[in-house]
Amino acid sequence: MKASLKIKTPISGMELLLLGLAAASVPGATAADTNIGGVKALDRLHAGLFLNYDSLVQPQFESVPTPVSLGLVINYIDIEEINGKLTVHCYLNIRWKDENLTWQPSEYDNITQIIVRSSEVWKPQITLLNGDEGGLLADTQVLIDHHGHLLRVPPAVYTAYCNLNMQNWPQDEQTCTLQIGSWGLKNIVAENITDKDAVLDYDELVQSPEWEIVNSKARFVSQDFYGYMEYTLTAKRRSSMYTAVIYTPASCIVILALAAFWLPPHMGGEKIMINGLLIVVIAAFFMYFAQLVPVLANKTPLVVIFYSTTLLLLSVSTIIEVAVLYLATVRHKRRIPDVLRKLLHGNVGTWLLLSHFCIQPALQQAEKTNELYEHQQEQEQNFYENDEDESTNPLDINPSEVPAYKAIQFDWALLATAVDRVFFVVYSLSFLILAIVCAV
């Protein structure tokens, strides 16, 4: 008779895990019990924490909904002027407590912290309330310690709407706000902020080539059924580049516009050409401004006002130079009024630097090498000197004294020069006032 054999079935891995979980779930389990069945302490801890855990329900701490601590660390900022948007590259420090995720480190090989996927635990749905596309956070892991404190540090790129003030562009400061919170979550606490005006953390900020944060503050805002943290940033534009691009050409335009008044009056064509070139340059700057500054901004930048006013002044200057050219080159039959002549040859002429003019240089300038032209001048001079009707013409300004033709032309040229000098003073004061008003 054959003896019956008793075969022992080996214990499967699943059974060992269940035995380990059962031992871990027994109150008062000791360190000696942690290796029951060969299950690692970390696996048993993870299984024990999430055995009856519901990640869809907000946890409570001390019988109230767990508060959420929110901190913001800024890495990079940029402002889009055309669309009025502030883009912030940052990461958040989100902390909260869960009394269901606590354990005794001595029961699990002195494990004090574990890292789990964010989908395994309840987490606040932090979003940007005043921005574009919601500003959803990246899916990052969560750190849990044995006291039930949870930490999540997700990176984020927030694009917030901002009401930009472009009046002082390109030396402007813009103030924008980020409203970061969660719908249905009213108990948000600012991390490491003891008062509502505390500054934000941007020590790790990567310097933008155009913007620099000069001030910041944070405060909590509570609404009817939700709350959010309002972070206010004040950024100043780095305007050193615009000095060479905008301000230096503006200075050159002003200098050339004023210098045109000092050209001789008979060079009116050259003056008009200079003004025309300056008008074209200003028109090019307007196209450049349209690419950088919103056309429908609330306040027009002072720099744009300066260029537009300069364009208007140059247009008026062109009309003045046409009149000056006419006075200096047309062949006049009558002399200028005696009042103006006395002023030009008196103190006013001295103040306008006209005293160094004399008739001889004017005659040399007027005389041409062409013999035919000189012959015509002599005929006209004889005509004016021998014209008996000219002195009796009622339209004559000063019939008592009829000077020679060249003297008449000299006085008119002197008057044209005086007009140039007067408008040089007027335009100098105009540009000075405009620079003071538009100073930024």
C-alpha cells in the first residue's frame, strides 16, 4: 500500500502582499512586523494610505475644509503691447493638509516622506481667473510627509489681460495683476506673506531684455463662493535701446529744421528739399511706431505727439520758405515800406544779425557772369530810374524817393532774411516748449 503524499502549495506573491497589508493595518504594528512576507515598507505604506482614499473629495483638517497655501515664484516676464497682455513664466508653491494621509515613520522603516502622482490625491484646481486659456497647471508629482502636509510645485505660463498706459512710452512703467485662485475654494492663504503688501519672490528671475520688475505685492480677495490671490506686478521698460533709435533722430530732425532757416534766402529750393526729406523721415517713424504701439491705445504716447507736431511745424515751415524764396528772388518794382526799412537797418536788424549785410555783397551775388543777364539788369535799372509815371503812381508805397533797382532787390532780400531769422526764433521756442511738454 502506497503511502499518501502531502504536498504544500507555495504562497503566491499576492497572498504575501495581502498578509503584509493585514499586518500593517493592525494597530500597534512594530518594526519587526514590517518585513512580513517580504513586502517593502514603502509599498505597504502606499497601499495603506490609499486603500480607502477618495481623490475627488476635498479633505478636511481639524473638521474644516483644508486651507490651501499658495506661493508664486516668477522666472520670466514679457509684455505684449499690441494686444495688451502680460506673460509670466513661473511656478507655484501649493501646500495643503490631509489628516487621512498621516502615518508613524517607526512603523515603516522610518519613512517620513513619499512622492506620488498628482492624480492619486485630491489637489486644488488652481487657475488664472483674468487670463487667456485659463492658465492650467502642468501635471507634476506631489510630496507628502508623515504629518499629512502635501506640497505640489507645478510650472505655469500665465497670460493675463492688462490695461496698459502707453503715454510715457518708451520710458513707461506698466502695472498688471494676476488673479490666481480656484472656483469653489475660499480658504486660500498666501505663502510666506505676513501682510497684504508683501513682495513676491522673483530672486530667480531671468532678466528680460526689455522689462524689469521694480515693485510687487500680493493680497487675498474673497468672493461669494470662491477666492483668489491677486498678485500685482510693476515692470519698467529698459529704454536704453530707444535712445539711439528714437531720441537721437528726433534731435537731428530738430537741428536740421532750425538750420534750414540760416541758409541764404535765395536758396529756398534747398530749404524746401531739406523739409521734404525730414517729412519723409518722420513718416517712416510713424510706420515704425505703428508696429510697436497699439493704434487704439487710451493715451497717445508723448513721443508720437512730438513727431506729429514736428511734422506739422515742418509743413508750415515749407510754406514760409516758399514765401521767403518769393521775396528774395522776384523782381520787385517798389521798395519796402520805410518803417520796415528803418527796422532792418536799425536795432532790430542788429538783433537779427543783419548788420553785417551790405549792398556790395548783395550786388556781387545778384550779378551773373552771363552778359545777357547783366544787360537786362542795366536796362531794367534805366527803366526804373527814368520812369516818370512811377513816382506818381498811387500804388507806389513811397513815391518821394525811388532807389536804384539793385538797392530795391537788396532791401527785399534783407527782409526775406529777417523773416527767416524771426521764424528761427519762433521755431526754437516752439521746439523747446514741445520738448518740455513731451518730456518723459
